[in-house]
Amino acid sequence: MSLDLKLDGRSEDRFGTMAQGLLGTPADRPEGVLKVTGAATYAAENLPENCAFGMLVRAPGQGKVTAVNADEVRAMPGVLAVIRDERMIRNAAQGTANEAPVQGVDHAEYVGQPVAVVVAESFEQARHAAQSLKITTEGSPGPVDPDAVEPEGEPTRTGDLDSAMKDAVHALDLTYTTPSHSSTPMEPHAAIAEWDGDRVSVRASLQMLKYNRNELADCLGISAENVRIQSPFVGGGFGSKLGITAEAVSAAIAARELGRPVRVVQHRRQAFETVTRRSETTQRIRLAADAEGRLSGLGHEALVSNLPGETFAEPVTQASAFAYAGAHRVIGERLARLHRPAAGSVRAPGEAVGVTAFECAMDELAVKTGLDPVELRRRNIPDKDPSSGKPFSSHMLAAALDDGAGRFGWSDRAPEPRSRREGEWWIGSGMAAAFRVNIMMEAEARIDLTPDGAVVETDMTDLGTGTYAILTQIAGEALGLPAESVTVRLGDTDFPPGSGSGGSWGSATTGNAVWLAALDLRRQIAARLDCDEAELTLRDGQATCGNVTRALAEVLGGDDLRGHGHITAGDAFEDVVQSTFGAHFAEVAVSDVTGEVRVRRMLGSFAAGRILNEKTARSQCHGGMTWGIGMALTEELTHDRRDGHMVNRDLAEYHVAVNADVPPLEVHFLEELDPWSGPMQSKGLGELGICGAGAAVLNAVYHACGVRIRDMPATPDKVLAGLE
Ligand code: MOS
């Protein structure tokens, strides 16, 4: 049996008919104790017997690759193999592609591309041997600088923006730039591969197992049935583990060749270069407004880059298509083919940088029109999607603006910049709107119900986002079981295929599959009680129908029941535009002496449909806002202009915002149910908190000291130059 649902329209809200009271509570993570005591083992742990150790070797330049002294290295102590295999992948895959990732070790397309794996008896021997392997490259290198190439692609044009700009009372034509960003998480990329005949099992750290299984099978030239991937715990992904990665492929190749298990772990600098980065962007933003600040037109054109052959282009303008009204529009990306390390999805691909730049431009328009920034945005909220004419499934921007402004105390703000000074510090505040598209994927899940409780299984992953907690709550709510009676098993391709974790879709997609699996079980329980499923009340292990109450264990009567759920997106994601909304408010202090920016407080109000777990949801928003602070002030991946390689490829030199940079963050959720988003009426939240967050900070910098930074991040040198 299975309950299959294709979302073609609105879903009925069944939540009110459930009685357990578990969903929506700030429940703890069931795996929390395992994690803080070290009992949750990650991909590099649990070494099998007789495991050998592999170390990747990267190309020092572009061109045809030769391993000059491979035989010499093979003779080094403990070395088992030096493998250069055309099946090794050139870049991390994107995780949802149907085609195999680009492969090959003979030609390096960028500095840092993995071109060999050295395997030895010990990790130390492997590392030493890998460092001893001399790789040379020859041939003329491809371009690494965006100015050196003619980009591909054209923006979408609606109406006549040039005329609208000429006719406008207020017109702005601004350019913002953002640097490359790294997706490298705390847990290094690691894999242990082991073959049993023709079947390979890989313990890895990946986000999207059902796709990763196919990708690995394609790389190895075997069928997906012969690939098992396990990723029960993942120490962060941020996009870097969406697709199959070099360590997993090379571990599988080496394990086959040596006939024993092989572990490959990428060290930090390798990971920086071999996982996908967020493209740098150059964004031209045009705003044409009347005397009242109403937009007659807007332009958002972005230049991004990627390697030749890669299909991904940072979707910078994704939210600009629907964010604000304005009849005359020019929106889209152009892609420069550069030989920098591959670009791919990084936390909120598109909106993270696109909304941030656009919301800075909106602040500049507010100054130009003399309008309050909150009011300017309110005036430009469209009543339907201005690009497609489709209705919105729900629209919560006005509510988020009002809620956030009220809680932050926005009305106390003096409109003029440089209004407040404390010693050497200029104090100011800024705001920005947040938008992030809501994406639904496909997912399956199953639940086994026994007298001991429920066991939920899906190959879904938990990147630290709270998947274990949320799926426990969903199953417990619908089946009337306390959290202790629900076990969630994740991260194994032997389980039904979930959605994987990416694009904020995890809880809404796989969560709905679990919900459907539970409804499937409810049907079966109701049938045993001879009642209608809608009349059934399940609570604390008791089933009630009419005036009859029986223990669930008694209803099972010695049988175990299995429920299966399957959800797919349908017309509900075509006929209407689905987005989440929010508003960020920040207060900063800017040193008039050093140009240093300190964020003093920050507040966000967010709407994402039903909030399934307020604690994990809040953590996601804290994380997003923290990334926003980093994007605004410190995060910058620097490419060497000569060969494109990443100069600051570690977490010491690539500065993400840390505790010392982040003030207490206030997060508020708006009550919302979105019937178009699925049976749980819940939308993806994970990435909303980052979208626009950096703009609130940068707009606050302007309000504090009158310096407008359009080249992110706003490091002290740039701020100081503005102050002088
Ligand atoms: Mo996310 S960047 O889709 O992991």
C-alpha cells in the first residue's frame, strides 16, 4: 500500500484533526546527545578492518596532466597505488543532474582539480607520498578573469525599460559586486568505500543520496542497484555535498583496484578548491520610479562565471522576477566561461547575493525619494507575479515588514544618516526584505508500526538542520505517538528515496512524504476499527473512534503495519508562484577611526507557512543571518588574477562570521498556512534567513556613517576610504 500525492492544487489542512500536540513544538533533536558525546559517527569514522588510506593530488596548473614520478612514488614506504583514472571526476556534481558529472584526469581545467589519488597503508604515508607526486601541466591556459571573455546569455526584456528610465522622476543605475563564496562546511569531505563482489558500499558525507547513488554509478560505469551510500550524519553541507564528490569516487575506484576498503578525506585546502564555489557576481540594477516611489520599471542584470561544460549559473535574479511591481523589466544572468574552480549551488543560490544587492539598491532609492525604506517596499508589493501574471500562493511581505519594524523599534529611527554618534562610533540602522522561492521535489518514505512504536525510514539526510527532529514530530503527530516512541532512520540508499537536503526543500518535501506514510497507516488502523480515517483520533498510543478507545498495540493484534508515502510537485507549483518572505533589521556601529563595522543587534521576521519545529527553524534563521553578516562584512574568496586559483583557501583566511562578529539575533515567525505548498501547509525555510540579511547590515552602515559600499564585503579599508 502507498499513499501517493501529486500536488496539483490546494491541499486540505488535516493538522487540526491530529491530537498528539507534537508538531510545531520546539522539540529537541533526538540525535543531539549522540552528537555532543561523539557517538554519532561521521563519514571518516568507523574504519573497517584492513582499510587503506587515499589522498587526492591536485593539478598545479591548467593543461595536459603528467605525473612525472609516479613509479618513484609507488616505491615509497607503504604506498599501495598511484591511481590516475579517467573515471575520477573533474568537479563536484550538482546533485540533481541526470547526466554524469564531468570526468577526466588527463586535462586540468582549473588549478586545484583532483588528478590522482595516492593510496597507502597509513594516512601519514599516503599524505607524504601524495606530496611527493610531481604533477606537471602543459598547454595554454584558458581565461580566468571575467573581463577577458564575452559572456553567454541574454536577460529577459518586458516593455521598454530604457524609456521608463528616461521618463522616471527618480532613476538609479547602480552596479554592485560580490566575490566568490565558499560552501566548505565544518565536516571535511570524506568517504570510505568497500566492495562486496560487484556491489560497492560507500560511507560518505553527502546531501542528496538518491542522486548521488546514480552519479557514483555513472562515474564507475556500474548500475545503481550495485551502489549503496550511507550518510546518517552530515556535518554541514551548504551545497558542497549536493553532488557526488572527488573523494567518494576515488575511494570507490581505489577500493576496487586494491580489493580492500579505502578511505579518502579531503583536507581543508583541497575541499576549498574541489567543491563548488558560489560565483562572483557583477550586478547592474536599474530602478525607475515616480514621485511617490512607485516603480515603473526595474532592471537586474548579473554577470556570473563557471567552467566550460558546466550547466549551473548562479540564478542571481531569481527573486527579482517576482519581488516588486514595475511594468518595464530587464532581468537575467549572463555567464562567463572561466577556468576558475567550478561554481555551483551555495546556501540560497541566487537570492543570497541577488536579493542582497537588490535590497541595497532599494535603500538607495528610498534615500533618493525621501521615503522611509519600509514604506518604499510596501508601495511596490505586486498583487500578482509581475513577470508571469500568475497569482501568489500567499504573500507575507507586508506582514513581515510591519512585524519586524514594530519589534525592532524602527519608528524611533532618525531618517538622516550620521544622526547618532557615540565616541568614535557612528550608530545607524538599516533594513531589507527577504525573498526565497519555495521548491518542492519528489520524495518517498515508509513507516513501520509495531507495538513498540514507529520506525520511519527514508534516504533523506540531516545536515545539522534538524531533519531527525522534524520527521519524528510529523510521524508522532499523525500516529498519536510521543517522540520517544518514534525512531527515524535516515541517510541510507537502501531506504525509500527522499528528496535529499538542498534548496530549503527537505522538511516540506520529505516531511510531506512522511506525513502521507502516516496517513496511509491511519487508513489501515481505521479499517481495523471499522471507522472512517477522518474520524480516527490517535493519541499517546491510543486509538479512539466514536466512543470506542483501544490501545494501538491491541489494534495491531500481533501484526506489524507498514505505511508508505510518496509526494511529487504538480500544477500547484506551476499555476501559482510560491515564495517565502521576511524582513531584516540591523543596527551597526562604524568606527570613524578604523572603518570597522560591528553589528550591534539584528532582527528578522519570517513567514514560511506552518513552522514545524520552532527551535530548529530558529536555528536555521540564526545561521542564515550569520551568513548575511559574513557576506556583508568579511566573506571573500580571492582568486589569483594570473591563474584563478583560490588564494585564501582555508577557514583562517576565508573569514565567515563567528561568535565575536555576531550579536544576539532575534528571530520571529509569522503565523501562516499555505494550502498550495502541500498537506502540511509548510514551506522551505532553511535558506530564507540569509536572503537580504547582508543588505540590512550594509544599509545600516550607510545610515550610520553615510558611506555606501557597493563592492562586498564592506571591509574596513573600503569603509575608511568612504569616511575620508
Ligand atoms: Mo543548498 S545550496 O541547495 O545545499
